[in-house]
Amino acid sequence: MRATITQISLFFLLLIGSQASAQDIKWLSWEEAVQLSQTDAKPKKMFIDVYTDWCGWCKKMDKETFQHPEVAKYMQENFYMVKMDAEGKDPIEYKGNTFKYVPSGRRGYHELAAALLQGKMSYPTVVFLDEEMNMLSPVPGYQQVGPFLQIAKYFGDNIYKDKDWQSYAGK
């Protein structure tokens, strides 16, 4: 019986330890990220995860890529992280324009999501903006941890300013 209690205790310690190492990302609303970009002494770039509620690959990327401890830590340190529902109904202000929901087909879409994705409505797509909220690049498709970190560091570490993607990625 004692071995069983010890094993159970060890199991719970391991479980608690693994939970503690998981990183929780503090996702911001668009408005919160814009506010921080205007008030922080040293503003960060903005990272936008454009998703839909029905997108399985979005959920997989959220769980496997964004929650990875190394990804979560790097992203929190270098970006304001925003989740944007591509089918969201609330109006959003960006660069002096108001973007709204457009009913279309069965689901509709948000004008800002369409603008950020340059009309290519595929999910998941992540978007990187610089400190002044200018477009750096949309990156469509599911990304695993390694490739995602390479892309994030390309923008987060300002490598894009000195090197084109082909040279950086070794292609």
C-alpha cells in the first residue's frame, strides 16, 4: 500500500511540474495592443493570430505551437499578441479607418481580417506588424514550433531589415 501512495504522490508532483512549465500566453484585444503600442516607452511589434472558431488547424496551432514554452516566452517578450476572429462582429479602428463585419455567404468576414490577409482568407494565418503597426507580412498555414520560431525571430529580431527571407532561411 505504501508504494501505491508514493507512486500516486510522485504522479501528482510530475503532473503539477509539467503544468508549471507550460506557458500561458496573455492574448490581448486589438484595442489593448493598440493602446500599449501608443503608451509603452519602448513599443513592441504586433503579432495577430487570425482564426475562426470552426478551424481545426487553428486550434492545433494554438495548442501545439503557441503554448510551447520556448514559443510562448519569445512571443511574449517581443510582441503584443492579438487573437482576431476573422468572422468577428465588432467594428475595429485601424489607421484612421473603421473596419466592420461583412455578412457574406453562410458566415461572413471581418473587413480588417480581409485587409490583413490581403484578401486571401485562409486559416490559420498569422500577421506580423512593426512597432508603428505597418504590415510586415502575413504568414498563412499551420506552423510547427521550429519553423514558426524561425519566422517569428526573423521579424522579432529585426533580421528582415538586413536580410531577405531566402538568405535567412537558407533557401
